[in-house]
Amino acid sequence: MPSGRRILSRIQSNSYNSSSKGGNGSHTEDRDTNMVPLAQMAVLPKHCHLPEIPSDPNMSFEAMLYFFGVIAMGLQYINLYRTVWWLPHSHANYALNFYLIDVYLVLFLCILMSRRIVWCFVQEVYGSRFSKSVLFWVVQFLKGALLGSIALGLVYTAYMVVANHSALYCLFLSCPVITYVFLFGPSIKPLYHRCLVWPTSVCDRPRHKKEEEEVILFHNCVLTPDVIRSEVEYFKLDFNNRIKQVLFNSLLTAYYMTFVPLCFAQHVQNTCESCWNTLYYDTWWVGQHVVVTWLSAFLMLIVHYLPPKYLDLLHRTALHLGRWQKVEGRHAHVPYNAWSELTVWPPGALVKHVKGLFKAEGINVTAEPGNGMHGRFFFLFHQPMRVVNWLLILTWLLVGYQFFCLIQSTEWNHIVCIALVLFCNYYTLFKLLRDRIILAKAYKEELSEDDR
């Protein structure tokens, strides 16, 4: 049993008193044969303290993600339009056929993918908190000018792309709308609301609300079952929204920056106006670049959206939630209690629920028996380093595969493509390794007690 403060649950004592008050009737005696008094003490889990682990501010992270997407797009154009300019009889004077690159499409994609960094600048940069300050109004003017120029540039480049290409090709630009509706539904709030677009701040204990009404996540260390279940429900919604944001933005980066240039690939025209030369490129390599870009962006985003403080918050809540394990088979003569939503159940307790007979697992259990969401929440977060270990394994696999491809590559564009993306993944790997080492030392005492 992990250490912690032992508190006698008033609800459990009442249930014990009610069950122990025996009547002289035979009906009461028959009922008490299958009842177990909850004489154990409810244990308040002992939470370890995490040190302050530095993380990237939203503005810095959005800048890194944007430049990563621009680099990935440039590498895809290298894969498509590279030349063999070093050969003696080559007609190319440059490493790329630059005249085949649609400048308006490149500008459109760059402006479109800058929406997050621009909106982050609008949301988080004030210059001054006082509305009477000159700096405050200068910053507001810059924000308005920036938004206006971005909107005009996006409309102009979109018009030129539509004018230069057929409508069928332009449909490729609207395909992510289907993914967005599938993930978020018809709401547009996840596109601009600060608490949905970027991760919410996490605090160890409740704080007084500031003037800006900033939302801060914290954990209530209590033994009230309904409060714990409400907290789990809120954190589940927040976690699901973070995963949706990670999936959507990683897919958006890979789609617009690597797949759309492939869809708009132009062929080489001969001197004869009706004749075209086929554009040859390595289909496997450009497809692999799309997948690697998506995985790299996914890891960058999920490491930013699931920082150690946030995972520790979910872990603390999972310790209070516990889990019910269904007991299979016939157990007519096994003593049990009727499950109550107001009771904090000790480990090993057997309860009867409408969905069957369940056994309590954890320090204390406030979950609802048979609730799949509660079971998944406890499985994911009751081990404090489970999510970090999964992400670290995925990052090692991606980096190892890229390193293997780098060793096997012989073409110059392959080497440049792998080396630049691999360099970006090294930073993600560094942050995960740092978090893993710090978490292992912080949770050392808790994990050793669980092994006992």
C-alpha cells in the first residue's frame, strides 16, 4: 500500500453503521450475509513534487513549427524539380528547375500556414497592459496592419492559384475542411479561441483569478467522489481537445507543405506547344517525405501540448479515480457491498453493480463500475511515465529509421532532405529525454512503493 494520509471517510462509517445495526428479522440477517463492512480507512494519495521544467513559449513554438513546415515544403520541391547540373552535357544551370515552381502557390501556402503564429502574436503580445500607454496603441496598430496584409495576401494568391489551375486541382486545397469537421464538428471556435488553440496553463494548487480571467488547470486533492469524477470528465475533454489539435495541425502541416506541391507538380514543356515531357520523380521517396513530415510535426506538437506538468496533473487525478476490475464467474456466496456513488472505496473492495460484480484496484476508488471512460483514463495516466515512454519510443523509431536511410542514401537531394528533418527531430528527442530523466527521479519513491 503506497504511503499517504489516512482519513476515515464519513460516508464509509455511515454505511458501516447502517449495515451493522442488526434487526431481529430474518430478512435483515439474510441481507447481511452478503454485506462487508467498510472498516478500512480511506487513503489520500501522496503526490510527489515536480521541479520546474522549462518549456517553449507558444510564440517560440509556433515559429519553430512554421519554419519546419517551410523547410519541409522546400525539400519536397527539391525532390520534385532537382536537376543533374553537374553533368557535362546537362542543359540545366541550377540545382532546381525554378521556372516550374508556381510562385503564387508557394506564397499562398506560406501565408495560409502562418495563421497560427500570426494569431499567437495577436493573442499574446500586448506591448503594455495599460490602454493609455502609447506602446499599447502602437502594438494594436501593428496587429491590425498585420492581419489586413495577411488577409489581402491570402485572397490575392488564392485568386492567382485558381486562375492558373483547373478547378479540379483547386479542390485539393479544401480537402482539410473534411478532416476539421470530422474532428471538431461545425464549430469554428477551435480555430481562434485561446484556450482551445494552445494548451492551458497548469498549476499545482488553486490560484485566485486574475483580471484577465485566465484559465488555469489544477488538481483538487479531496476525497469527495462526485468532485473527483467531475474533475476527470473535465480533464478528459481537455485532453481530447489537445489530441484533436495535435492531429489536425500535424495533418495540416504535412498536407499543405508536402502533399499539395506534389498535386500541383508541373511538367516540362518542349519547344512544341502541344508536346510535354513527363516529370519523373521518386514516388516512394516523396511519399515517404509526406509521412515523415507528418510524424515529425505530430511529435513536435504533442510534446508541446502534453508537458510534464500536465501529465502529472492527470496522474494525480487518476490516483484518486482508481479502477474497477470485473469479477467473472458465479460468486453468489462472496461477500460484497452495494455500490454507492458517494463512497470512497478501499482497494480490494467487492461491490455489486447493475453491470456485475467488481473489485476495486488502486489506492482508493471513486470511479463508476463499468464506465469505459474511467477505465481508459486510469490505464493511461495511473503510471506517471507511460505516455512519455510511448512518445520516446516513437521518436527513437523515427530517428533510427531516418538515420538508417541517411546511411543508405547516395543522391544529394535524399541526403539534404533527411539531414534537415532529422535535425528538427533531434530537438524533440532532446526534450523527451530530458523530461524522462527528470520524471524518473521525481517519481522514484512512488514507483518503488508501487513495486512493493
